[in-house]
Amino acid sequence: MRTLTSAALHGAIVVLAALAALRASDPVLTVAVVALVAVLMTWFAALPAEDDASRIGETGTLAGLTLAIVGRSPWGNLLPVLAVQAVVAVAIGAAANALADQLGPTLVIGEPSLAVAAIAATLAGLTAAWVTLAIDGTAPVALAGVPAVVAGGTGPIALVVVFHPAATLGLATAGLLPWDVAAVAVAASTAAAVIGTYAISALLPAAE
């Protein structure tokens, strides 16, 4: 129950932060806000737990997938975390879509093409795998903001959350991303995270 509650909270905060940040006057501020939220959520998840299992996977499915592959998080947590974050993100996105007139205009510079979405998501997925493994080791939690910077700097600003699959679905529900773009982004980021995890693990095996 703690895992699902934490996952739901993390997913909700990232979606809400992205929806708010996309209404900023400057895309740099948008990326900074999303990156800062990612860092804070990862820091919270990385706090010492009663057992040796990593809680970083609760921040999003890419982190959970990466840690499950290397044996640092239970595979059984992946589907529940994905489900609860997707439900929360879609609910928040639907509410934001219904309240769009009251919330004001959104900073959306250009509509992402499928190719751009695939490239941005692939880079974000690879970066997310590296960051997750690094933070789960001894690297500073501040690295958790890197995927957001990579995602926000490789395409239209609405792609800033492609490192977080549930948040991507939330933005699509809110009408800020086309559904086909969101689907490509989720698939590309997930595949890239898997490939990146295996590649990084092979090059830099964890110390026994």
C-alpha cells in the first residue's frame, strides 16, 4: 500500500507541476520547474527505508523498470505502479482539460511530430536509465533533473515530461499532446530505458 500511495503522489505532483509549468512565460522556466520537481520527488523516494530495496522506482515506471532489471526493485511492483500513476495522471489531465478556459493559455511552442517525439523520448529514456542507476549508487540526487532537461531541450516544450510515461498520458488527456505523439513517446522512452539499462549494466557492472 505504501508503494502505491507513494507512486500515486509522485505521479500527481509531476503532472500538476508540468501543467502549471507549461503556463509559464518562458520555456526555460518550464523545464527548470519540472526538473526541480523530479529532483525533489527522487530525493524523497531515496530516503532510507527499512529494507534494502530501492524506492526510487516509485517515482515513475522508467525508474522502476530500470531497477527491476538490475534486481533492485521487485518486478511485481511495476504493473501496480504503472496502473495507479496512469489513472491519477489521466484524471488530473481530464480535469485540466475541462478547466482549460479557467486555467489560462498554455506555453506550447510547436506541435511535436512523431519523429521528434521518438527522438526526444529515446534520449530521455536512455538518460533516465543512466540517472536511475547512478542515483541508486552513490551519485547525487540532483541528477534526477537531467532527463527533464534532455526532454525539454530536444523538441517542443510539451515533450518536457516524456521521461515520465504517466505524466505523458496526463498531458495528452489535457489536450497538450496529440495521442499518437504520446503513444510514440511512451513506447520509445520505455524501449530506450530497457536498452540503456542493459547497456550500462554491461559496461559498468554493479560492485558485489
